[in-house]
Amino acid sequence: MKLATWTALLLFAFPHLGWGQTNDSWKQVSGEERSAALSQTNYSVIGATQKQEALLRAQIRIMHPEILPLRIVFVPHWKYLETARIFRLHVPTGYTSAMFTHLPSRTVFIDTDRYINDASLGYWMAHELGHLVTNTSKESDADKAASLFRGRLKDSAKLPALAGKS
């Protein structure tokens, strides 16, 4: 009991001992400075092959959404189903789910077993980006926002064909 009392007394008497590693010139950082430090182009792609990651980053760069995901996670089918169950994902009638977005964490989960081809990756990622931009789980709102992103992808695919003809 005496040891606990003395330990608590020392920690309260000398709070700088609990600060961890700091340098001598520390200052309070405002919320504006903290949010500005996060780059709008930084997001993690986890579990993808190098080719998938490069393609996905190129497609997202072309789509140029106002809000980016923080993480994009490629997971096997069993883990995808478990994650969807944990987040209580509701898939409306008539829709399939090859990927979904968890809005509070801005994380997109992709079922690697349902990954069809490179074109479908961009098509469905546009839909998930639509969820992030509209900040809603409504599929119709996400589809409306996704049409803009899909148009940008389609336009960029036409550019190399036009450049080759001139």
C-alpha cells in the first residue's frame, strides 16, 4: 500500500515524468493544424498485389473524389463475410456485395474472391467512393455520385486512343 501511495504521489508531483519522449520545444497543436497535416492523397491499401494497388491508385487519382478513403482492405471471402457481419452490413434486394464501405472509419473492404477484373475494380470503387462523398449508406445516392467518377474513368480511357490516332 505504501508503494502505491508513493508512486501516485510521485506521478502527481512530477507530471513531466509521464510525458514520454518529447523534445524541449513542445507546444499545443490546434485541431486545424492536425487536420492539415493529413494529406488528401494518403490512404493505405492493404492485402492487394502490387499490380492491384497500382491500378487502384491510378483509378482513384483519375476519379478525383472530394473525399478519399483512409484504408482500402483486400480480404479473402471468409474474412469479408465476417467483417460484413460484424459491421451489420445490409445489402438491399437486387444488389450483390463485392465490396463495401464502413463510413465511420472511411474503410473500403474488397472481397478478393469476387474480384473479377481490373475494369470491374474501377467500376465498383466508383460506387464506394460515392458512399464516401455523399456520406450515406443509400445505394441510390452512391450510384448518382458514382456516375461522375465512372464518367471520368471512361473519359481517361478514351484519351490514349485519341493520342494514338493523331
